Amino acid sequence: MKLGIIGSGMIVQEFLPSLVKLEGLEIVGMQGTKASIGKVEKICIKYGIPNFTDDFDELCEFGIDTVYIAVPNFLHFEYCKKALEKGLNVIIEKPMTTNYKEAKELSDLAKAKKLFLFEAITTLYFENYKKIKDWIGEIGDVKLVQSQYSQYSSRYDAFKRGEILPVFDLKKAGGALMDLGLYNLHYVLGLFGKPENVKYYANLERNIDTSGVLMMEYENFNAMCVCAKDSEGERIGVIQGSKGKIISEEAPGLVGKVTLKMYDGTMKSFDDGFSKDRVVPEFKAFIHAVNENDLEFCYKQLEKSLLVSEVQTKARIEAGIKFPQD
């Protein structure tokens, strides 16, 4: 995989130390804005990335076959579509797009062109998460599911002062459900599929959700997803069954150590250790798929992202949170 990176924010700077070490991946170039080009140059020098630019067309001329897009939410669709139309594979930071309509359009375009389109969502690629799937059949009938991700945002204080940064900007597809809440959705929907009903009880400030509780009704159980950027709380996953329960010890974006506790007293635990280096499992999967031309795997993952976007969009709009893109 010959990768071009668009964006130079916190997520890119967190991931780069690990990305440059991965086999089968060559980072060919980076794109920033005119205002950030000095910062991009320093990053490229630090990590030995040979090319940088503030122009998308020039990035494409560096010989890349895949782009990793890590820009604010409201720009995801535009950059994805441009890249796919140029015949490039795409890895897009979560959320894939602002709404389901955009996600479906990109999915259709990628499939029509036989290109890869991955949403970078760490949850799905941890062995810890896969172990939860293996264990679900052991806990009897599922009764209740919880996924909780609360993290006080460093930008919330500025928001309260009236400084609206993208993560809390309605016009830029911000809000808690679009950020931390998306991990909850992938965690639950990846295990149990589409719910029968969904409702988001949002705490709104300046028309954007700074926290909230999303409830999903399944035929025989309910799932509760808590997300907050305005307060701190538990970061945990719990699946309660009639014979036992499964606990994941960290936020759904990390999963962490998982433990199966049966009501007869038996217990087993598993930990792949990658919650400390969360980028590695997902990018290894992306690299392998692209280098082996495994489109079938990609499109199975893409269906999961489409389902999350569909549920997320419905819950958000019914809660009164409407973006310009809707």
C-alpha cells in the first residue's frame, strides 16, 4: 500500500509513530492546508515522509494508491468522493460521513469502481472484541447490553465560553453521538445487528449534543449506549445474559481486557494488549486487504459502517440535531 495522508491533527500525530513501522505500508506523502503546511513539513521530516503539499491533486501525483483522510467530519464526504473518482482507495476516519445518504453514495461509488473504502473504526479489529463474539453463546439469553464512553473534552471549556470548535459545531457535523457515540454503536451493532427501534436522549447546548443516552430495542433485550464530552463517567462494556456476563474493561474504542463470568462461578479472561497501540490491528487489516485485493472483506466491513450510519442518522435527526448536509 502506497499511502497519502490528508490532515495533520491529533489523530494523525498519534498514529504516525506506529504507521511508519508497519510492513506492507509506504507513506508517500501528506497534505495539509495552506495554514498548516509548516506543521506538515515538520511532521514529514520527523518521520521520513518524502513529499508534502497543500493541494489534493498534487498529493495524487506522488504515486499513492490509497488515501487516509483525517479531516473534520463535514469534509469527509467531499474528500472521499474526490479520491474515489480519481481511482484511489480510501481509509476515512470515523464517522465515515455526516449522514447515511452520503455514506450510501460513497459505498455505491466504491463498489462500482471496485475500490476499497474503509472507515477507520478501531473497535472491529481488536482480538478482544472478536473474543466477545465467541463468548456470547455461552451466557444464555442476552438480557441487557451497556456500552459507555464518557471523556471530558479539552474543547468543552472553550465551547462554554462561546468559542465553537468543530467537535461542537452543528455546521461541521459535531456532537457527542458523532464522536464517542459512534464507538458505542459499532460495539453493539457489530455484535447484534440492526435494532427494532432506536431513540437518542440528548443533552443539548447551542443545538448540539454534548452528551446523551442512546437506547436500542431488540426483540428480547435492550441496549444502552452512553456518550459524553461534557463530563466524565465509566468507560466499559457489559453484556448480561441468563447464564453469565461479559465485561470489557475499557471504552468501546479500545475494548481492553475482556472477561467472561458465569453465574456458576467459572471465569476466563483474554487480552490482546493492543488497547495501548490501537491503530495497529485496523491498519494491518487494511494493508492486507489492499495488498491482497480482498474486496470481499472490505465490503463486509463497509456494510457494518453503513448500518451504523443509518442508525446514527435516524437517532440524531429524531433528537432534533440536524446538520446542513441533511
